[in-house]
Amino acid sequence: MFNILSIPSTGIGVYKRVRRYPSDQEVEIALYIPIPNNDEASYGLASVKESVFAPLNDDKKFHILAPMYDSYSNLNDYILESGKRALQLAFTAGLVINGKKLLLRE
């Protein structure tokens, strides 16, 4: 399962530790994707300026990517492509499941 959270933040984050559910057949990968305000991108939301800002700066807990607002023309494309970038980073940098590191091998 993927838990994708949209938060006003400084970067795209992937939580390094994967949550495992009691069934042992499901895991959750948490992705944090910042939504831009209307000053950061033409498709941004004005209401983001009024929300609680959560800086993403703990690289011990997260793999972090810079958002690329200028590379997209609408919010849907930005969220979709940022999610893809975050998952690629997660599997190339590694995720920890039950104390074991999971890496993508080519």
C-alpha cells in the first residue's frame, strides 16, 4: 500500500522505514508530496499559504527530493510524476522492512 500525504513542506519525502501490518502480507510506503502555493507555481493553491508548514529536513528518517514545480503545467501531473520520482528514489536508496534493507537491483 502507498500512503501519499500532501503537505506544505520544503521537499518530497519518502519515509525510510516501511510499516508492516500484523497480517505480514501488507506493508505501507509513506510518501510526502508538498503542494505548492500560487506563488510557487501557476497551478498552486492559495490556501497552502495559510496552512501549517512542516519543513522536511530529517534525512535520518526520510529520503528527500526537491520539488520541481516548474517542470509541470498542472497539479495532477506534478503529483503523479513526483510520486513516481519518490518511488524510484525509495527503491534505489533503499527502504527498511523488519530491519532488512530492500533495494531495487537492475
